[in-house]
Amino acid sequence: MKKQLTWKEYRAIDLSLMALALAVFEFIIVRAANWWFPGQPFTVSLAAPIASIVYMRWGAWGVIHAAEAGLVFCWFSGGTGEQFVIYCAGNAVSVLAVLLLKLCGKERVRTGNLALVFPLLVQVLMQAGRAAAALMLGAELGNVAGFFTTDSLSLLFTFVIIWIARKLDGVYEDQKHYLLRIHAEKE
């Protein structure tokens, strides 16, 4: 008889697959940017859309993926120790967006007018977190504006990815809600 996955096993597999996908895509983006667009002031990252999806699916567990995105970005960009701290800790600040999910409810955020506000909040919290971390490490105030301006293309990608994810059944949905809904439909 086929053994069913436990809730913890399902979550671990899902979180691992999301982490793997994030690492692969961030690696490709960093390599492509360094190869085709060296010296460009703009960057693109999937940190915000992937973290937004994981926050929606699993709540605060997405902070792992937010920090991972900073780690991968710095590692493959040849970042300094300070940059690792800035990007990993800064991205982790986005976990505060989970409060919106708790206050308004995941379903309401997912299906209502807040559906695109939530990933915007995740993106802005990541940028603000990086800026704050840089300031704490001694960066000058004028230099931290770059955390907002250079990552502006990522916002467009975030909106497109979340818009698509909302159309795919179960991708941008609390997984407990999704599994219960699927089970009810089978009955």
C-alpha cells in the first residue's frame, strides 16, 4: 500500500523545491546579467515573487527563501561579507509582510484587491531592509537610494509572476486551504 505524505513531509518537500527553483533562477539571472549586461545599474531578482508565493503558501517559512535569494545573489556576484549581511538580513525584513496576511486573511489577500499589494509590500520591505542594513553597517544615506532604484525592474517581474501564479490552481494559495479544497472536490 502506498504511504501518504504527512503534513510536515509535504511542507518540507514543497519548501525544498521552491528553494531549489529560487537558487537556480537567481544563479541564471546573475550569470546572464554579468555576461550580457555588465555595468548596468539595474538588476532583476526573483526574490520578491518567490518569497511572496512561499509566504502565501506557508506563512513565515518564506523568510528562509528571502534570505536565500540574498545569499545566492551575493555568492554568484562575488559579494563582500558586508553585502552578504545587507542582502540576507535585508531580504529577511520582508517577513513583516506576513502580518498583512494574518490581519486580512490569506484568502482575502489572494483573491481581492490586495493580491498585487502584498508582493509590492514584500518587495519594498526587502529594499528598505537592505537600505537599513547598509546604514547600520556605515553606508552613507545618499548611497542607500540605490537599493530602491536599481531593483525597480524586479517589481515589474514580481507583478507578472504573481499575476500568473494567481491563475494557476494552488500555486498562490495557502496549502492547507488548497489541500482541503481539493479533498472536498474529490468527495
